[in-house]
Amino acid sequence: MRAIIGIAAVMMAGVAPAMAGVVSDSFENGGGCYVRKYDAAHMRAHPDQVVSQINLELSPDQVERKRTVLAFEFTLRQGSRYSADAYCTANDRCSLEADGGEFTLRAEGKAIRLTVGDFLALEGDEDFSPNLADSDDRVFLLNPC
């Protein structure tokens, strides 16, 4: 009986860290900020990529019940900027306000891998962004600010 309890305790100890997500570890507990800015050489080498910079940080609205609010922003190659709040759950899935789409987050060492879902487009000051899911902008590796 003790062996079974010991095995169960070891298994649960192994599960606990896995339950901690990128959102709670990187934002709720640390107020983190992550960014990726692509230089001109990278943009020339990736002509189908439209995003030249992408930022993700804890929103001033911060933590709501059962979800964390992140400020999400990206800049396109020609300089247009788009931003929205992202509402993220404990499973590291984030939905953008105003039906802007969704993305998921995954830890990559000190960086965060942001993967665009089937749709992600935001309203800007003058127009709507392209759907990032339709371009070479599906996965971003964001580094701490």
C-alpha cells in the first residue's frame, strides 16, 4: 500500500509543473514582456512574411477571473500597427477581442513560441490587418524584453 501511495505522490509531483502554463509562469507571476523585431535582412529573405515586429505583455487590465489579459501588438512590413487584448486561459490558449482570432503559447527556454490559429486579423486605426494565418506569419519566437 505504501508503494502505491509513494508512486502516486511521485506521479502527481511530476504533473504539477506541467500544469503550470506559459501564461501563469511568464506573465501572471512575473509581469513579463516578450518581443520579436525582424531586421531588414530577415525580411528580404522572407518575402511572404508581413509582420516586422510583434509584442506581447501583461495588459493594464491584467488578471481577470479564470483568464489573463495580455496586450498583443504587431507591426507590418510597411509600418501599419495593430493591437488588441488577448484573453488567455490556463491551457495557454489566447483569444483576441473583437473576433480577432486566436493563438497558443509554448515555452522555449526563456523565449515564448506564439503559434497563430486558423485565423488572426485585427482592426487598426485605418484598416484591418491581413489574416496572419494566410501568410508566412504562423509561428513567432518571442524573446524577453
